[in-house]
Amino acid sequence: MSRILLIEDEERIARVLQLELEHEGYEVHTRSDGRSGLNTALDGSDWELILLDVMLPELSGLEVLRRIRQVNASIPIILLTARDAVRDRVSGLDQGANDYVTKPFATIELLARIRSLLRQRSLQEQPAEQPHLLKVDDLTMDLKSRAVVREGIPIELTPTEFDLLRFLIQHQDEVMSREQIISEVWGYDFVGDTNVVDVYIRYLRQKVDKPFSCKLIQTIRGVGYLLKCDSSSSNKDSEEAAGDAPPKDEQKPI
């Protein structure tokens, strides 16, 4: 529930707006003069939006706006005023208002402006996406630098090991068959035994799982492999139970 502070000295307007906003699901607190409105705006409460009348007793709305912006530059503020002169609107926007609504106004329009500002704020607060970073549990893979780190420890992988781990991370919590892994990591034109997957899974386990308590690479008997954190699993037991221990003539990592 978004918390909105309404600073408006006209009791009728304040009451109507409060009822409309509460009907829309907002939590609304009202103040009827500039000084109490300023104190409430800066009292440490997590206000998500402020509706601020320009013509207020004790402190004008523009002065309240100026003082709020000295402390908080991000909270959305919509000015409410009977003044519709261009210079009045420009003055309010220049001092940090996000929007400006002239009285009398249609409540439905004000509600739309409120939703728009709250959406913008929500998007700004979301962490920036980093598509080149893949994560599972405490392991991070950087696709740009090809760096792999777990618990702050760098892990050196060969190109094939890196591609295999990337594929498993991108399909974490999904069981991948040896045939799927072969086609995606080695390519459709690969000629050879699918046992090569088991060989490289063993290489990965030695580097990615063995030194750590939580084992990521799980063997699904008779099907393939699954990437997820399982602190109770044992890589050695999983390998032997699944019969994926490497053959004597296993090839070296490339």
C-alpha cells in the first residue's frame, strides 16, 4: 500500500481527495498548513508521494517544496494550485515538483498522474539488470570477462568447461540430458561418445563443487544433470551411483 501525504488547507478538497485515494487503495495522511506539512514530510516516514497545495498558511507550498528538496530529491511531488499562469507552473517545476495540477481538476486525471509517478519511481528503484552476469547460489559467472567466482574465490576454467557451466546455469533447476548438453556445448555436428559430458562434469565438479559445502551439479540417474544448490549431496557418491565416472582414456580439458 503506497503512503501518500496530502498537504491541503481547503478542508472540502482535502476530504474528497482523501476518500478517493483511500478508495484506490492508498494510505493517506493529511495536513492543513505548510509548517506541519513540512514537518510531517521530513519526519522520517516512508512517504511514496506528496500532494502539495501551493497556497498554504504559515509556509507557502513552494517554500515547503524547496525545503523538502534540500533533504529529499527523489520523492515524487505533485503541486495543486488555482494558479494557472505559465510562470507559476514553471516556478514550481524549476523548484523540483514532478507534476503540476491546476484547480479545479478531474480526480480521475489526478489519479492517473499519481499512478504514473509511482510507476516511474518503482522502475527507478529496481536494480539495474546485468545480463552479462549469471548467478546461482554463491557462484557468479561474468560472460564478458569470462571470470567465474565462488565465495569470492576465482575459479579457472577451460573454454569447454566454461561453456558447459554457462549452459547449466542458464538452465538451472532443469534436468539436462547428455544429448542436450552435447548439442548446445559441443555442437550438432559433434561426432563421438556422449560420455564426454560425464568427463567434463567431473572436471567441473573438481573445481566448482569439491572445495565448497554446497554442491551445485547434481546427477539425475538415467537422465542427465541438474544444477541447483544441495548442501547434503556428495559429488563422489553421485558420480559413482550414476555410473558417470570418467573412462581410463579420458581426454584432457580443452
